[in-house]
Amino acid sequence: MRFFSQWGRFMMAGAGAMAQWEIDNAKSIVSSRKKLLLIGLMIIPIILIGVAFADDIGPALPHLLGGHKAYSPAFYSLGIFMVSIAIGVGAGLITGCIGAGGGFIIAPALMSAGIKGILAVGTDLFHIFAKAIMGSVIHRKLGNVSVSLAVVFLVGAILGATAGGVINRVLYEINPILSDAFITTVYSLMLGFLGFYALTDFLRSRRADKGGDAHGGGEGAELGALCRNLQDVKCPPMIKFDQDLVAGGRQISWIFLVMSGALVGLAAGIMGVGGGFLTFPIFVYVLGVSSMTTVGTDIFQIVFTAGFASITQYAIYGFIFYTLAMGMLIGSLLGIQIGALVTKIVPGITIRGFYAMAVLAGFMNRIFALPGKLADMEIISLSPGTGSVLNTIGIWAFFIVIGGFSVWVIGTFLMNISKLKRKEA
């Protein structure tokens, strides 16, 4: 039980580190006129060409850009573009206000909106990659990056991302429903564990009457027994790190780094997330890397892992919905700014409660969708009507919670604009 408690605590810390990176990215983009102009230019063809001439250009599109294998076209209506912006706003509000990577809800939200799982994963990965390139704040954080750690870790991450992409595509070729069921199961397990831990942590903090920081506390770099045992394994080459923080530095065998990278890359390739919620606990809790080095190295690997996976495993096979990716990028930039401001006027304990609710909403959405998909594959016996009802319950529960949270955050922001202006002054 103590292990799961510690793992949940470190996963929350990893989600917080990922969120801070996204907040920095958003601020970097919004503060740059050139980047905003570039986004504006990228929107023009989506609205003019993708909406006005969709019916005409659809049959002429290359197979990989909008063929039957992509399941949905690379263009779409103005309505789905607006939905993607709304999803981006919700994810951005969670990132900015709660301090957890909003990628947790993007794939479930897209799947609930009717997008096939493999397309949702590919689009989410591309959205993360585009945001990383646009933000380019990595250059301000390289001081905390251990290049040797990052390079060896990326070897495993690229292998894992490739495996994740192959698994998703193979399952999709066998049966699109099987692919959806697999992605849904992975999300259910991950969000279920993290959501129930977050809820337990919130209730425990509330009983103790601790307001706390909205985004949780920091994690140290103290070595546990597992960290010491792994660092004692001498299988060259040994990778050194934390020379500036610990006398003589620390070292770990390349084998464990490659294995860790493979696990993170696999999660990124299957779930369409940056992998920060896994990198942080693995580095700090398992490998014994300091929090500062972990955050910088994690940011470094996300750019390459997300970029490699989105382009080589999804884009070239037609599994990226570019219109959705652009809409989510625009929406998240707005949502992150509002959410980050709201944290200045809302008690931390309240926001931690919303974090638990948001993650559990994603869990309920996927777990209620799973029986219908299993029934479609004839794994379980369930009438189509019952499966549809369960799926509808999951969708409504998800959007009610996320929508209610979004309305509360935006309403709080609008009602406290004058107070926020005084604090900024």
C-alpha cells in the first residue's frame, strides 16, 4: 500500500511539472507577435479551404491526408473546429488552474465527440509537438538538462514510441473497435489509479485542514533503497548526472535508462501524451535523479518523443486530424492564461479537489464506454441498447464535470478581473 501511495504522489508531481512546462510554453507563444501571426496564418486555410471547399476537395485529397484509413478527413466543418477549440480551452483551464497536464482529458474528449481512438491519439501527440515547437521555452531550461541522461533515455523512448504506434495501428487494422477498446482500457487503468489517489489525497488534506499549494508540494531527491540498489549495478557505460547537486555526482547504468525511456515512449505512443507523468516518478522514485534535473530532462525528451511519434507513427499513415490539432492549440493557449490567473484568488485545497474530479471524470468516461466496445467484439454479452446507455452516461458525466469546471473557472475569472488587475499592479 505504501508503494502505491508513493507512486501516486510522484505521478501527481510529474503531472504538475508537465503543466508548468505547458504554462511556460503558452506564455512564450502569447507574448510573441510573430508566433501569434503564424497561428493566424495557419487558421486561414482551415476556415476558407477546409470549410468552404470541403466537399469539392475531399475526393481529390491524397490517400494519406484524408483516405479511408484515416477514418476521418484532414478537413472538416466549422462546427468540429469550434468543438476542438472548446476541448482545448477545457484542457488549458485544467493545466493552468489545476496544475496538471490537460492531455489527460483530450483523448477521452475527442473519442466522446466521435473521433476514433487512434486518430485522437495521433492528433493529441501532434498538438503537443506543435505546442513545444511554438513555445520553444526549452532553451531557457537547458540549465537543468543532463544531456547524457536525455540522449540515452531518448534511445529507449524512440523504441517505445515506435512500439506504441505499431501496436495501435496493428489493432486498428485488425478491427477499429479493438483499437478503441485497447486505448480505452489503458486510459481507464491510468486515470482510475491517479483519480482515486488524487481524491484520497484531497480528502486527507481537507480533514487535516491544510490549504496547501494548488499544484501540490515539491519532491526531493533523497535516495530510497530501490534507487541505491539500481545505482549500485555496475553495467557500463555508466551515465553520470547531478554533479552540481551532489558531491561527486551520481551514476546509473545505461540499461535502466533505456528501459525507462522505452516505458515512457510506449505510453506516449499508445495514449498520445507527453509522458511527463511517468518520467518524473521513474526518474526521481526509481532511478534517483534530482527533481531539478528530472524536470529539465523531461522537457527535453518530450519535444523529441512527441515529435518522433506523431510524425513517424501517425502522420505518415493519415492518423492526424490537423484541423482538430490547430483548434486545440488555440483553445489551450486561452484556457491556460485564464486558469493560471484564477489560481491567485482561489484556495489551493479547492483546486486540488477539482483535479481529482477532472481525472475521475475522464476515468468514468472511458470505463462506461468499455462495455459497449467489448460487446461489439463479442467478448462479453451485452445488448446494444444497454451499451449505448452506459456510453451516454459516461459522455454526459464527463462533459458535465469538465463543462461545470470550465464555467466555474471562467466565471471566477470574470468576477475578479479588477482584483487580478490590482495584484498584477
